[in-house]
Amino acid sequence: MGLKPEDDKRPSKLAIMDDISDTPRGLGTRHWVTFMLFLGMANAYIMRTNMSVAIVAMVNHTALPVDKEAMDTECGNVDSNSTKEALTQDGSFVWTSTLQGYILSSFFYGYVITQIPFGILSKRYGARLFLGVGMLINSVFGLLVPMAAEAGYEWLILVRFIQGLGEGPIVPCSHAMLAKWIPPNERSRMGAAVYAGAQFGTVISMPLSGLLSAYGFAGGWPSIFYVFGVIGTIWCIAFLFFVSEDPEHCPSIKETEKKYILSSLWGAAGSSSPPIPWSKILFSMPFWAIMLAHMGQNYGYETLMTELPTFMRQVLHFSIKDNGFVSALPYLCMWLFSMFISVVADWMLSSGRFNHTQVRKIINSIGEYGPAIGLFIAANTGCDPAATVAILAVGVGLNGGIYSGFKVNHLDISPRFAGILMAFTNCLANLTGLLAPIVAGYIIEGKPTQAQWRIVFYIAGGVYIFCATFYNLFGSGRRQEWDNPAEDEAIAKKAAAKKANKLERKANNSNTAETAQ
């Protein structure tokens, strides 16, 4: 039964617009929350990527059954100082390439399985506590990595798995807090600022991890986990003490800012949560187009993020202190290009010359075909480190287009169910991504030659092309029919009728049993 006009106490659209137009000047509490979420996202990606650099210093490569020709002379000039340094910097762990792949992917097993559960829990019980405690677990167990590695690779895999479990809430809970704190007219800017922390964390993690491996305390590489573990723990404590769940429970927010946020969110919220049309979503080709694009992105991205430092060491012979810098360069380019291309995408839409479908496909093509081409070229540059690094920097830089491509396409096709769509695509995409280091490990096993690395790059590039092409064929920027609010009542009635029939059958069965007695 609907509300009568006189019973609806929500602010009118005109009143809401008046509140929004009266935006509080200067920095407010919502900006502080955004900044803390940005640091949290950066911290999460630091914890995710630091092992990729550390493992280069941890492994005793010369003790492995590798093709010595590949390590010493294939990209010869073994007399150069940098090559000698790279070849003599070996750790104490004799781990095969396959085992290294399992160690690198163990984090993602934990990360994948907690995303959807925490998304549901954060909606029911609040996001702040899950996010803060989850990242605290991630940070504290990061401090245990050196001890676990010394105890055995099984313990290291377990610790990294638990770290992944702790990091699981970062995306769904950050998303939930943005929904509570940021008015709709500010979400593009604030959301972009928060998720920029992912690339920022990668850019910080890789070069600093390289420097700590070369010059750090406690034997070099262990200092990576001690330094970042302490920093992460400090952030978690600050977040739990100084960030509130929402404006209503924040003791320090000004009344004008609270009114501004709550009125805009209240007015934008509309009705209560509608029933989810599961069957129609699962048979929607635009949804599967996003899913495939997301899966292809994660496979290619995780291949580079987890394996690039190893490639730089095994094939191009970069020293550990240089390795972090050259491995971080592509992600710096990606960070910068993503900000530039988002402005271009907004201009294309505002110009009226392109619709949402065209913009998403054009920008996403740049974001996924670009790195594919970069991988194909980099696989054939031979022993030219400058050319290889430059090509990878450009290719991965173009990958920034995905943030204005399929990454925001959920909002186009289904504004009301975008959160649940993102949870599912992100979960399955990360399942695909965790295969990347395992596949690379099997291919490289015992033969870290250019030919073997070429196969790794070709597979990642091929996955990019297939998934981007699927997206171009079946993707859409139009709101789907199953997202139509007019269908909510019909879906609700159908669900209610089904439930009523079930209860009636249960009652009839009970009556029959009593009669029989």
C-alpha cells in the first residue's frame, strides 16, 4: 500500500535541490573520510603487491635447476655492473617457479572468498568496523611474513591467505561508506579519488620494496613487511578511532554539512530496496559483456603485477633496487592516464556526439587492446631493457581506460543494482586473476628464457583481446529493461504468491498428517 501525498514526509525535490545548491564551503568531514579511504585503498594495494618484489630477493635463483644460459648470457653483457649485481643478489629460499606462483596467488584465494559476504554484512551491520578490522588483520599478519617464510613455504602460503581474507572488505566496504558519506553530485570525484589509491599504492610499494630489499634492516627483504605492516596498523587504528560509520553518528561533523549530506542522500534514495531480478540478470548479455571484460582485465593485470618484477630480474637482469622502480613505472603511467581519459570520456558524453554505449566501448578498447598490443611488442624486444620498459609503460598506461570503460558500466545498465553486479563481476574476475601467477609459474618452470616469457605475455595479451572483443560485441550503455522500477511491483507480487503457495502446501501437509493420526 503506497503512501498518500500528505503522509510522505521526505523532502521535496525542490527542497533537496536547495540543500544541494547550498554546498558547504571548504573541506569538511566527508573529505576527511574520502582521504582516509584513499589511504586505506593505497595500503591494501601495498600489502597486495609487496610480495611481488620481495620474492625476487627471497629466492636463491642460482640454486634452482634453471637454464644457466638464460640467466647469464641470453641478454649478455655479463661484464656490466648491473648484470653482475642482479645475478649475485640471491636469497636463501630454493623455491621453484611453480611454487612461487602458488605463493603469489595464495593472497588472492583469501581475497576472493570474502568480498561478497562482506558486501552483504556491511549493508546489514555497517562497513566501518569490517573495513578497519579486516585491514588490521591484513597488516598484523603482514608483520608475520618473514617468520612464516623461515618456518616453511606452507606457513607463508597460509599467512598470505589470511592477509587476503583481511583485505576482502576493502572494495565493498569502501563502496558502502562512499554511499553513506558522499552526495550523488560529488561521487564521481570522490569515488575516483578513493580508487586512485590502488595505483598510488602500487607506485609506492614497488620502488620502496626494491630499496628496502637492497638497503633495509633485518636482512633486507624482511624490512618490507615490517615497515608496511607497521604503517598499515597505524592507519587501521586511526581509521577506527577517527572515522564514523555515517554522518548521523559522527560527533565532529558540522550541522550544515550533516544536513547537506543527509538531505541529498535521502532524496536520492527513493523507495526501499527493490527485489533483485536474478534470472533476468543472469540471462543479460550486457551483464556478461561486463563480466568478461572484468575477467580479462584481472588476468592481464595480475600477470603483470605479480610477474613483472621476476621478468625484470630473470630476463633483463635489473638489480633489486632498480627492479622496483622500473616495475612501478607502468602503474604510474596508468594512474596518470586514467585521470586524463576520464576527462575525455566526460567530454565525449557532454558533447552529445556520442552515447553511453559508444563511449564505454571506445574507451574500454583503448584500455584493453592497448596493453595487449604492448605485451605482444614487449615480448619481441629482445635484450633492449629501455625499449621493453618503455613499451610496457605505454601499454599498461593505456590500461587506465578501463576505469571509464567497463568499470563504470554497471551504473549505466542498472543504477539500482550496480552494487550487487560489481560484487559478482569483481569476485569472478579475481578468481580469474589468481590463475595468472600459477599459469606463469608452470610455463617458466626451470626455463626462464625469453621464449617462455613470450608465451606468458602472448597468453595475457590474447585474453585481453578476446574479452575486449566480447565486450564490444555484446556490451551496452543503455539501462536494461529488468532495471525498470515499474517491474518491481510485479516481481514482488510473484515472489509473495510463491511464498504464499509454499506456506499453503505446508499447512495442507500438516492437516493431512493430523487427519491420518
